[in-house]
Amino acid sequence: MTWAVGEFSQEEDRYAEVLRRQWSSDTLRGIYRDAYGADYPEEADPFGFVTRTDLVRIAELCGHVRGRRLADLGCGRGGPGLEVARALGTSLSGVDVVEAAVLEARTRASAHEPATDARFEVGSFEATGLGTGSCAAVMSVDALWMVWDKPAAFAEVTRILEPGGHFVFTTWEPAYLDHRALLSEAGFEVLVHEETPAWLSRQLAVYRGILSHRRELAGEMGQTAAATLIAEARETRSVLATTPRVLVAAKKGAESSGLSRRPRRSRA
Ligand SMILES: C[S@@+](CC[C@H](N)C(=O)[O-])C[C@H]1O[C@@H](n2cnc3c(N)ncnc32)[C@H](O)[C@@H]1O
């Protein structure tokens, strides 16, 4: 069997086929399980590099939000947001640019125990479709690095958060990108900025697993999805050492509405 592996695409919806076919690959789940051990949050069935430890830390940093609404931006197939909403006792609004992911998140939510008031919609970080001041906290797992217009994304998070609400996210941080400065420009006070524990060895182990199971992945997920994973595993390994995976928590200032900011188009 052969498969075409192109360049790793820069499009925000480049994982659409992976998100659509991930459920069908026991091999991919096995690769994550082997790389993470007991820290693999299998019940969340994530697509990214979130661990049980990260999910607990995200919930802890969301603040006192019981009975109110949590948003998960770049929610993918919904599992991480549902687990955090369950831990916090909140309702959940998940948003993602990929429709297939949103549809699967809705199915997952309908089977989630205990029942969570969860809505999943197609939308983007920059235009979530959520009401102004409607969220007590906003979380995002491993999605912000894909967003082209980060100032517009931060302005939108400011808009949807209640005053004093927390924004907690994981992402990768290249040297040229200063999340702290962008957050403070958008009216946030940065509370926590930390590298996530042991992320590099886990991520490299996942990439090794993908590269040594190419045939199985293509057979289970189809060539397009497998080619996307293989391109990422090949092309991003070399930049990881200088691109730490960070967990950031920031608090919206009482004065910031997010409304005065004009979105800028830049790969900030
Ligand atoms: C690595 S996946 C993480 C998914 C999920 N958070 C998880 O951990 O399972 C990144 C997600 O971000 C979404 N995404 C990329 N750009 C986005 C944007 N501008 N707005 C919203 N979602 C976006 C992708 O479609 C994808 O589902």
C-alpha cells in the first residue's frame, strides 16, 4: 500500500478528516495509551496531547463556576470539555471550525453520564456565536496554536467572558509568540504561565508510534487522515525542542469588554 504524504497544511480545518475518522482507529488509541500510561484520559478520547493531569489543572484554574456556563473553544470531538464541565458542575458550550467534530461531540454529549447541559456549534475562536458576557470561564485544549488571528481570538474571548472570568488554555509557544503580551493587550491579567509536565517525551513517543504504524493507521482511518498525522509527525518533531507546550490561565479585567478591539489579520 502507498499513501501520499504532502506538506503539513497550515489550514485551520486541516484535521477535518482525522476528526471524522479518529473513532475508527484502535491503533491510534493504542499509540496514545502506550505513550501516556495512566495519564491518558481515555474517557475524554481527545485529539491532541492533553493528559489527566492537564484536565485537573484546567478545572482547578477555571475558578468558582459551579452552576454556570463554561465554553470550550476548538473543542474537537468534545471529550475534554465534557470532562471539565462534569468536574466543575457547569453547563458547556463547545465551538469548533470542523463540522464533523461538532456532530460527534453532540453524540458524545447525549451519552455522557451524568447528563450535562452541553451545546456544540460550528464556529471559530474569532467568531464563536456565543453571547456577550455569557460564560463564567473559557477553556481551550491544544487549539490556539492553529488560529491565524490570535488578537481577534483573544478579543472574542474577552467579549464572551463575564468580568473577572478565567480563560485557561494549553498551546505551543514558539519564541516569536508572546501570549502574555497578547493577553494583556486584550485586557487580561495573566495568573499562570507554565510548561506542562513531561509533554515533550510524550509527544515524541506519539510521533514515533504514528511513524511506525503508518500502514495500520491508513487501513483504519483512510489515507487522507493517516497522511495528515504522518506529515505532522515528520515535520513538527524538529521544532518541538524550541516550542514548549504551555498551560496559561488569565483573568478578564473588570473594565474590558473586548468590544473596542478591531480584529487584525496576522499570524501573531
Ligand atoms: C488538536 S485539536 C484539539 C481538539 C480538542 N480540544 C481535544 O483536545 O481533543 C485542535 C482543534 O482546534 C480546531 N480549530 C482550529 N482552528 C480553529 C479556530 N480558528 N476556531 C475554532 N477551532 C479551531 C480544530 O478543528 C481542532 O478540532
